Amino acid sequence: MSRAVPVRGEQDRGHRHHAHAHDLGQDADGRWLAAAGALIVAFMAGEVVAGVLAHSLALVSDAAHMLTDAASIGLALVATKLAARPPRGGYTYGLRRLEILSAQANGITLVLLGVWLGYEAVRRLIAAWREGATVAVAAYDGKPRNPVLIGREHWDSVLELADGDTGARPFLRAHPELVRLVECGDTGSAYDVDTPEDLARVTGVSTLRSDENSLGPTGR
């Protein structure tokens, strides 16, 4: 049985068509990334202006966080442009691995940033303790949250009042006069994300649950 074998010209046209479609997809991805980066930069500029005018440390710090987002998108754009270059020389695979390396660099940056922000909050609590505070609590826009530093002289009282997994909360509520709030609003948010409801509050995207009993003992 004989079969048709495509001639060289047809193969070349097929390869060129495939490469052209791939380039169109990369161009579309680049345009979406550029649009997202432009929006982030615009919101960041607005937060800087509003933060300066309102003397809001929270807005300025959030703008700094958005700067890291813009930098990540910029790195992704550069990697996408370089990855689109054709293979040449010793780079027989081209520069497509740069996209993977860019994603890894962004992930490592986020981890390092999280470690630094946590260190900065703890450093401020230790500074307050050295200034004489025996109970120092990190605050975000005036709202007390974690971490908390409690002097050794209060440990017995904390253990006496602790119940279940409440930790030091009963002690802190019973002795508000001992608490010194240390503002850390420029290092993070006042809200923890432990449940889908917490995530919805922070992102503004509601989450639906088919089983209301999955809320556990706090369900309504």
C-alpha cells in the first residue's frame, strides 16, 4: 500500500504555520501581562498619593507591596520576550527555560520578603521590650494581632488563664494595662487567612460552600 509523503515545501509551510500560531499566543500573553502591570502601577501611584496626603502608613506600605508585584510582572515580561527568540549557537533549545527561572525567582523573592517582614515585626517587639514593655503586641492600623511578646514574669499568669487553644488571649484581655501596641502596619495586614471566609474578606471574592456543617463548631 502506498501512502502520500509530504514534500519538503509542505513540511516547511506547516512548521511556519505552527510557529506563527505559537508567536501569536506569546504576543497575547505579553499584552495581558503588560496590561496587568500597568493597572498595578496605576493603583500603586494612587495609593502613594493618597497615603502621603492622608499620612497613612498602611497605604504607603501597601503601595510598596504592589511595587514588588509590578517588579514580578516586569521580570515575567522580560523572560517571555527572551524566550520567544529562536534557538541559535549553543542554545539549541532557545531561551525558553528563562520562563521557568523567572517563576522560580519570583517564588524565592516572595519567601525572602515574607521572612524579612516577619523578622521586622519581631525586631520591633524586642525593641519595645528593651524599652521596658513587659507585654508587646504587634498592631496593624491600631488592631492588635500577632506576633506577641510576653515577659517571663507573666508566664505563670498566662498558663493559669489559658484554656484550650486560646493561648494568651484571656491574659491579654484581663490585663490591658500591661499591653503596649507596636505598630507594624507597614509589614503586613491585620487579617489572618485561615478559612475560605477569611480569604473572601481579604480578596473581596465570595466563596460558596455546599455543606454548611463544614464550618464546624462556629457554623451558623
